[in-house]
Amino acid sequence: MLTFERELWEKGYEYIACIDEVGRGCLAGDVVACAIIMPKDLIIEGVNDSKKLSAKKREKLYDIILDKAIAVGIGEVDSKTIDKINIKKSAQLAMKKAVMSLRDKNNNIIRPDFILIDAEKIDVDIPQMSIVKGDSRCHGIAAASIVAKVYRDRKCIEWAKKYRGYGLEQHKGYATKKHREAIKELGPSPIHRLSFLKNILEKERQLNLFGDIYENK
């Protein structure tokens, strides 16, 4: 999984930032991105696309990755902004924020020489490459996906304490049946993405309507 990084190291690039985001498809909460610069030729056993790992495994790898990383940056974009500018632009903005906030263990700002991104492009004046399915093909992007996932999941647990009844600590804001039912019962919370709910609730309304028509036949 170091093929992309090694090609760049051989070309003289030293600080290669790898980026991934999580929360793009959620109905509630921020979209979160992580940018990370890992040491040259380091492979951490078990690092893979965060979606393929258990929560327990991600938590364990999260600490190892942060301990080994040269620099880490987190970027977040809230639901209000997502509603305003759309999710794609919000994910790109979160990625840009992550790159701009890259800091080493001494809290020094680190500017990468090159950027590897999971299937996206961002508006920065740094050479970059978009890699389709990068989180399963590139070690650094996989590491970024794990950090972003654990970071956001922990935020969901905190949101769940503030906005009770939605089950955010369980489904992490995704459109599960329980989540949709809670939204219909309680209405949206301040962190729900209203632009997403419009489609979800309309589909629910249509399904209920069709169900009523069928039952009345």
C-alpha cells in the first residue's frame, strides 16, 4: 500500500500528505477530514479502509497512527454550511482545512510537498493526485480514514448527549430506519442537514401514501 508514496519519495518529495473524509452521507453532524503525513516507508500492520475495520480495531489503530505520524490536521464543516454550499463542496472544504491545519508534535505548522486524496481534488497550490478507492490502495489515505472516522464517531457520542432520542451514538448520523423514525417523531435537531432531510422525508411521505392507497384497495 506504499506504491503511490514511494513513487513520490523517489521523485524527491519529502512531506506527502494523505487525505480522506468521513460523514459525507450522514443526515446529521459535520463532515470531517483528516490530513496526515506519515514517516517514510512506515507500514502499520492492520491499517486499511476504515469501513473494513471494527470500531475496536479502529480505536486501537487511531492511537498508534497518531503516535507515529509526523503531522496531523483535522478539518470540519458543519451542517449549516453543508446546507448552504452542498456536501461535495463541504467535503472539499473540510479537506482543505485539514491540510492547512497540519501540525507536528511540537505544534509547528507543516506544509506538505505533495497531496494524495481519496477520489477528490481541493483548492490549494500544492501538487496533488486523486486516487479512486484510495483508502484501500494507499497506506497514508487509509490511515487518514481511520483517524477521521474515530474522531467523528467520538463527536457523535458527544452530540448524542446533547441531542437525545436520535441514537446518534449508534448510527453516527447515517440514515438508518431508527434514525429516520426519530426525525419524524422529534423533528430535526440543530445539527441535522435540512437539505438531506427534505429528500428523506419526502420519500417517507410517498411510501406512506402508497401504503395507505394499497391498504384501502
